[in-house]
Amino acid sequence: MSWRDLPVGGIILEAGNSVKRKTGDWRVFKPIIDQDKCTRCLLCWMYCPDGVIIIRDGEYRTSSGRVWRFSLEIDYDYCKGCGICVEECPIEAISFIEEVK
Ligand code: SF4
Ligand code: SF4
């Protein structure tokens, strides 16, 4: 076999194939949103570089009785644990704990 027989690298042949790579395996620390504390400002959603913070419709009632019409969830299949959401949350509603595998 010569180098000419090798497949060409660095080319995406199938659009959207990143969905098959569950990059959450890379994570060492895991962000967890405190739904009671979260003010739904959406900064974490805006800053997440992987777009893995999901806006989930549905009523959520906090322990103090406030009702929200949506919540934010993290898709842990793809969250790499970069911690940007933790840094950007203005009220420290996201904790960052060591991942347990
Ligand atoms: S840790 Fe990084 S990848 Fe995971 S949800 Fe936060 S910003 Fe997104
Ligand atoms: S940045 Fe913090 S307060 Fe704002 S939506 Fe995200 S978790 Fe909630």
C-alpha cells in the first residue's frame, strides 16, 4: 500500500456527523444547574460553546413558590465540562463538581 491508497483526511464527508461523537466522555468536572436558584437569564445558554444547554418547556415551581415556564438542562452526552457556563452565571447557580464515572 502506498500513501496514495490512504483515505483523504480532514474532510467532512457527512454533514452533522458530530452528533455521533458523544464528547461528554471528555468531562472531568460536571456543571449542575440549581433550578431553584436559576433566574432564567440565559447567559449560560448563550455562552456554552457547544450549545448543549437546552431550554426545556414546562412549568417549574421553586421552593419559594415562583413559577417558571421553562427550565435549562444540560445535555451531558455532549457537555465537555469546560466550565464557561459556571464562570458566566451571574448568581452562581451552577455548581461544578468532580465527574464520577
Ligand atoms: S461546561 Fe462547557 S460545555 Fe458544558 S454546559 Fe457548561 S459551557 Fe457548555
Ligand atoms: S446563567 Fe445562571 S441564572 Fe442564568 S440561566 Fe444560566 S444557570 Fe440560570
